[in-house]
Amino acid sequence: MNRGFEIAVLSGLMLCLTGCNRPKEEAIWEKVKIGEIATKPSVKKPGIRLLKTINFDVHIFEMPAENAGKLREVELALYTRPLLFNNYKVFKANLFSVHFGRVKMWNNVRDLLIAAGCQRMVKISLLLSDGQPNDLIITGFDDKRTITYIATDGTKEEADIGPGIIALRIKADKIPGSRGVCKVVAHPVFTLPKIPSDPRLSKRAQGKDVGFTSAAFGLNMSPDDFILLGPDKYISDLTTLPGLFFTTPEGTVFFNESKRKLPERKPSVRVFVLVCTGLNY
């Protein structure tokens, strides 16, 4: 992955990501309490009309690849029952893993993530208009490549992609007649950078999209619900969908003050926590 390309494509977001190995206050995140991910009460000022949005905070963590198996302990503290899949066996065959929780469970989940060596790298706020998808950019690359994945029918397929970005495309819809609940669907996608100032180029970019719906998942969410998305196991092969989506090939500098070790760069994997923080409609 070319870092210069990521900076050009991802702009301020990737500047945050590339700088996140340096400040210790971002790496040492033990102070992330329930209050930091819980919904804040909104204050509606007279004369101000709020946009109709469904709001999420996304916390991106990285953990040593050697500890990826410890995610099972985190997942055991969460649920899978509310989640729906196109084909659960195929979802698992793509080595994706997703679990559901409530914000009251967060402190326990946080402690388990710390024990697994996770570091919070960045927090991103997403505002989704009802029924309109938004892309959470995961990584970018400036070359053409072929990646393998498991299709919805269970067969192994190849996709020729690049240059461009891998993202998690998230769509949220309000549920008629259900106040305070929205339907969320997400799946990995290869796409080109969108250029808001030129709708023609953005439409052309959409025509290049490759959606990996075999790794899609959905559920109903309310404020203070969250999902944890990570790899089912560590895979270093960047010619596979899970490897490209979850693996950080250049590694991450990990701090370990409790064991008084010097910072050390290790192969790492990404873990995502998506928190529903508000429904404004």
C-alpha cells in the first residue's frame, strides 16, 4: 500500500491515521469510559432545524496480529442474535466476524480489548442521511491487483480491482412506525474516491464499484447500541478480501507501559467498533 496515495485520497482522515502511532495519549486508551461512547443528550435551539440523520461514532483499533485469537474472548461477551446475513456460513468463510452489544457492556469489552493488546487509533463521526449509503474508508492502494473472496453461493471468486480504496459501505434506514430504531446494513466495497464538486466524476466512480455482499451484515439499532467488527482469524495474504480489509501490512507501533517495554512495531490487524449515537428524525 502506497502511503502517499492514501494521504492524497483520504485527506484529513488518513492524516489522522498516519499520525496515530506517535502520540501516546491515543495509544494508551484505558481512560475510554462508557461516557465517551454513550449518546449525549441533544439540545435543540429555537429557530434551528436539525438535519434528518442517523449518527454513528466509529472507533478504529489495532492489535498485534499474534493476539488476533484473543478476539474470541471479547466476542464471548457480546451477542450475535440480532445480526442477519445473506449467508452466515459464507460470511464466516470470508473470515469476517461481527458481534453486537449495548453501551452498558462497554467497560467489560474495553478491558478485554486492552488485555488483547488493542490500541485505539482514531475516532470518526459519521452522519448518514436516511436511506443514503456512506463509505467508511479502510485502506487505499495505487496499483491494479486481483483479490480472492468467497461469493454468496459459496464458490471462490476473483475480483480485479485498483487503483482505488477499500471501504465499509454503511446504509441506515428509519423503520416506519418504530421510533428510536433504524435498520443498518453494511458490506465491504472497492470503490474510487468520490469528488463531491463534480457529480459526473462521482457517478462515473460509482460505476467502478465492486461490492462484496457475501460479507454483508445487517441489524436493527438504537442509540447506545454498538457492533464490533474484526477478523475471524489473522490472515496476512493481501490478495484476499479479509487480508486487505483487516491487515495493516506496515505494522503498528505498540506501547506497553504495564510491562515496561519499549515501543515495538509489530504486524497488526484492524478492529472496528461502530456506535449508534443518535437518530435525528
